[in-house]
Amino acid sequence: MVMTMRELAKLCNVSISTVSKAFLDADDVSSNTKKHIFEIAKENGCYGKFYKGKYHKKIIGIICPELEGLYYTGFITELKRLMEKSDCICLVSSYDFSDTKQAELIEYYASYINIDGLIVLGSIKYPLKKGYNIPIVSMLSSDTNHTDTVGADLNSAIFEAVDTLISYGHKKIAFIGENLTKGKGEIFTKAMKAHNFNDYEIITSGERFEKAGIDGVNQLFTEDTDFTGIICAYDNIAFGAIKQLKELGLKVPEDVSVIGIDNISTAKYSETTLTTIDTKLEEICSIAWDLMLKKLENKYYSSRQNITIKSKLIIRESIRKL
């Protein structure tokens, strides 16, 4: 049975008015009286029901597409570090790449939880409601319609990856991605056409992560295939591709050069260190958090800016000149 405020007041031997004021953190109720009321409320499981005050630390929510891969969890880990450095608490939810679920989570955090700020990883697809009064920053998005955004510019880096492979003597280059990475494949296509190269292949696997790399290599390498360069949509795909190339008796980089994207933490520690595109995770998080701090200090602050950080190709052992 749920305890009423009248019953709680009787247990605490104070008036209902005193209990109500205590939960509103009113100044005319002493700290000792509040402590006494709160302890009894907690013992009887009704503290959360009655407490209306703000938690003493700022609470920031992060809504991200998924929690499976190292890419998004890398951003969450860095943001959490920055938040805790600023004495804030981090809450994390995943919308599983669903636009409607993303909108539901934004609604929940902005309207139903006593939260102080919200960071959304990925494009905000639905317009934000005018009633939201918490600061919101979007990351890894080029969408400036709804809020301030901070993201990575992959265009020049993917072009640089293609340029590098071509300068190394590679004439047949492929791209392995999956259903969620088609935008990167489109950039790859533009880069190949810029060099007037028509002998390229784009594989879109139905799998994800390392399985997508394995599947992509199996699709790409038939009896007549002689591709010598592969660019993968992200590093986990590259790891799967390297594994499957070895299964097929091909060496990396002696027979096939492989490039990934994201520069996740394991890229420089793999058996053959992975050439990859660094999306500047720490820099993006730092800028996004600075924006959030400005919004926390001034709820009317909004620059509606789209900040893009140029990604950078990092050359390691997984590619070589022919």
C-alpha cells in the first residue's frame, strides 16, 4: 500500500505542511528536520514519490544509436569523462537507429525526467517541440534544423585514402560496407570517379561489424577477382575483412591493402596495425561539451551552428606500395 503524505507526517511527528515544505526544499524547514523526514520516507519507500527538489549535481542524458560497437561507446566514454570532470552525472539510452524511438527518448528526457541537458548522437530526425526547456546538442550529424551540431567531415579523408592507394599503385579498389554506411560508400564512389577510375566495386553486406567484413570479402573475391585495395566503412569491418583474406590465403598488406574508418582503440594494437581514418573523437566531444556548458550557463544560448572537424588518414602496417 502506498503511503500518503498525511501518514508520513504522523510517523515523523510533524505537520503535513512541514513534510510538504521539506520535499520542496523550503528554507523555513531546518536541515535536521528535512533529514529526519527524508530518512523515514526512504525507510517506507515513498521518498521518490514526494521529493520535488533538484539533485545537487547536473544530470546530462546521452541518446545514442547503439551500444554494441566500439565507435559510439568511445564517444560515450569520452563524454562521460568530460561530464564527471565538470561534476555532472551521465545517463545513457540507445534508440537502435530508430527515428521514432529517438523521438520518444528525447520526449522522455526533455519532458518527464528532471534532467539538465541532453546530447544526441546522430541526426535529430523529428522537429523538437517548442516546450522543451533543456539545452540539447547533436553530435555526428550535419543537420542544423533543430539544434547546434558537432560532427566529423569524412569527405576529405576518404578522398585521401583513395588517393593514397592509387599513389601506391593500386588499380582495383573496393569498398566494403553495410546497410547503415551507404553514405560513406557514396563518398568513395565520388573519390574513384574523381580519378576517372571505373574499375571499382562497392559491397553492401547484410551483416554488421566483423561479420560484414567476412561476408564482403567472400562476395568480392571470386576466382576472377584481383582487387588489391579495400576501404572498409569502419574498423570492425576491416578486422573481419583481414581475417577472411587470411582464410583465403591472402596476406595483408603483401597481397591486399586494407583501410578502416574510425580509429577505434584496438586499431593500433592488432597483429597487423590498421591504417584507418581518425574521426577526431576527443576533439568532437570536447567541442560538444563546451557547447553544452554554455547552454547550461545560459538557457537562451543557441548559435544554431554546424561545426565539422576534418578527419585524418593514419597510415599503419595494413597498406603498402605495389
